Amino acid sequence: MKKLLIKNGLIKTMTGREFLGNILIEGTKIMALGEDSEVNVPCEAEVIDALGCLVLPGFIDAHCHVGIGEEIYRWEGEDLNEMTDPVTPDMRAIDGINPEDEGFRDARLGGVTAVFTGPGSGNVIGGTGVVMKTAGKIVDKMIVRDPAGLKVAFGENPKMVYGEQKKMPMTRMGTAALLRQALVDAQVYRDKLEEGKTDSDKIPERDLGLETLLKVINREIPLRAHAHRADDIMTAIRIAREFEVDLVIEHCTEGHKIAEELAEFGYPAVVGPLLTNRSKVELKDKSFKTPGILAKAGVKVAIMTDHSVTPIEQLPLCAALACKAGMDMEEALRAITINSAEILGVSDRIGSLEVGKDADLVIWSEHPFILTSRPLYVIIDGKVVNPETRDDG
């Protein structure tokens, strides 16, 4: 099995440990890391000298649409929203992702080695998203977790799409009602399945959408709730508490207005996009201060690009601008590494540099929040990938 040694780097593990030393990779995993005396170096290992460089876990964009919303196309690569029905839980992002999307190359240019990508926010329920690596030729081999969450949307988008069609939802009340009914239907489906275990006549016909919603009801995956305005955030929380399901707040643009309340409820927030214009009314109070305010209040925060709204390679810049607006630098790094991994339910594999985890890491010329910094080596699953090409190592 191929062995790779990274030596002499300033290694920041994102577990609270920072040191000058080495990382030994065997195959796709980190086998050892520590100061020189702590790592036995096999004679056959390929060596990368990281002297004077900073070694970090690969960054994770916790909300984007890379691969499913290809930015250079009009309709040809636009597969974000099945806007023929407001409730489409049976849609699966994995069936619409193109691994040759230029966005994956762009991700590596910014040191982004993993993403959550999924449906857009045109529907009340849009479908399931995935966590995947940003290098590879076959989507199935790039997947870290599928499904990783069910996309639901509040606010302007669903009412705009279906209001124009004179269909429900035309209001925020309609959006909430449709989501509630779908969750109730899933509860009924669950009960019928349970009854069918003892009475075969009561087994319901298979329903792919209800099977997906059942994963939410059973807390196997969270609702990923698109919500910008504070009142929409609270509606998402109200429904999640009513049905006792897990929830991740997406965008959370006005989260700073209710930071203490969000911390009390304990739901994480994936904040952004912030490096963009105020393209709709919901974004009027958009601020780079929001991630820092939420983090200081005790909310677990990730920062996202919503690619292609903000180009995915600018994820570290978004985190740096959050620091400029008052966020602690260490917390901003956590917001694009270990916090993202924990929110996405994949921290056992990615998000920090630890023995046994996937060998996803980046060697930076200097701190990635410095404008002139660049990734010298991007390593995904133990392979060095050229960030400027589609080469997957």
C-alpha cells in the first residue's frame, strides 16, 4: 500500500493541537502524526517537504450546489429544482451530479476537499443531498454520506415559484402547512409499516417520497432548512420541535437577531452566502458579522458559499471576512473544517487531522486567510491532486 510522508510542516489538526512535525499517510488514511520523534518513517514512503508551510485539514463547504447546478450552462446542466410539484422528497441529488462540473476543480483551488451538495430551494421539499469529495470520476466513489439531509425551504422562494402558478404555496402559511402534512403522512406510513409486521394485509404500497421522509422522522437524517428571515428560521424550529426531528438552519441570514434563542434551541447554522449582493428582500440585513455573533452566543456555526452564488474557491475568503467582521480566527477555521464535518455527520472521517481519518489535507504557502496564500498541495483520500486541473491523482 502506498505511503506518503509530509514532513517539517506546521500542522494544525483542528483538535486543539498545533506543532512542527510529520504526517504519515498509508493508502487513504492518516496512519501517524506528530513531532519528528513520534513518527516512524518507512524507507519506501514518498516524501513531501512542507518546511515553512501550514498543513490543515481539507476545507468543507457545508452547503453548495456544485455538480448539480453547473454554472456554465443554461438549462443543460441546471438540475437543482424539480419545480413541477412543491413536495418532492423522492428527488436524490446523487442522480443529478456531474463529476466533471468545473466547480469541483474550483473547489480544489480553494483547498475545499469535501462538500455538501444538493437540491435548490424552489420547492417546499426539494430532495436529499450528499456529502462528497471534490476529486474523482464517478460520483458513487466520491460519496462520503448519502443521504445526508432532506432539503426544505421557507420564505420567498417556494411562494414565488408556485404563487406564479396559482398553486399552493402562495404564502408562508402554505409552505409550513405542506411540510407539516408531509411529515404527518410519513408518521402514518411508519405506523402502517409497523402494523404490516403482524398483518400482511396492512402493508402499504411502497412510496419513495415517504420512505425518505421516514428517515427524517426516525432521525436518521436532518431537515436542511433554507431560511433567511428570523421569522422563517423560527417556523423551521417550530416544526422541527413539533415533530421531534433533527434540523440544520441553512443561510440563517438574520440569525444575529435571534442568536441567544438559537443557542437555547441548540440547532446548528450553516451561514451564507455572504460574499454576494442583496439579490432579494430576505437578504436586506445580510452581514459578515452574523457567523461571529452566532458563534459567540454558543451556536455551532459553519460557513458556506452556496456555490455558484459565491464561487466555491472563495470559501476561505468568506471565513477571513467573517474574522474581519469580528469572528474569532480559530472559530472561523472551525467553521470550514471540523464544525462543518460535525454538522454534516461525517466527523468520524473528515474535518480534522487525526489517526484513522481520511487523508484529506492541504499544504498552504501561508495562512489561508491571507490574500496571497495558495494551496501548494491538495491531498484527497491520500492522493495528491492538482488543484488546477481535473486530475484526480
